[in-house]
Amino acid sequence: MEKVDALFAGEPPPPPIEAAPKLRLIRGALIVAAPLDLLGVFCWTGVPGAALTLWAWLQADGEMARIEAGEYDSDDAAAMMRLRVVSGWLLGFCVLSLLLQAWLLTTSFYNHLWGRFLS
């Protein structure tokens, strides 16, 4: 009964949640993960980069329920959705990179690549 009274009493909706700290955290993780992902094929940094990218995607994806519930203002919601898309694309690149890296491990590519730098 109290909820019905509050509904018709015209109480204002709760203020939007402050998303800036969460956005900074996810954006920072992606800034660190992107070079690790890009250099992963050559320097064997693909796994840490992929793990960090996966973490960023899971964080952004976890916030989708709050976005759908309207708990964020429109600018923060749009920024979070962009980060989710970017992390999704980067995660797809990680999968392809790890597959390429696994194939290159079956060849002598890394022996030739690093043999040139070490000699």
C-alpha cells in the first residue's frame, strides 16, 4: 500500500548514479589492454591483454541492467555502451590473435623472429 501511495504522491525519481569512476576504471583497463592485445602476437602478451579486455567487457556488460533500468543519465549510459562495444571488438580481436598465436607456435615463426633480434 505504501508503494502505491508513493507512486501517486508524485515523488521525484531517484537521482542518477554517478558513473564517472566506473567509466574511468573500464576506460583505463582498455587503454592498458589494447597495446597488450596488439603486441600479443609478437611478444606473447596476448593472454594478459585478453584477460584485462575480458574483465573490462564483463564490467561494461554488467552495467547494462542499470542502463536499462534508467539509473544512469543519458550521457553516462551512452559512454558505457560505447565502452561495451569497444571492449567487445577488442575481445574478438583477442580471440583471433590467440588463435593466430597458437598456430604460430606450431611453426618456427618465433624462433626466426626472436633469433634475428638476439643474434
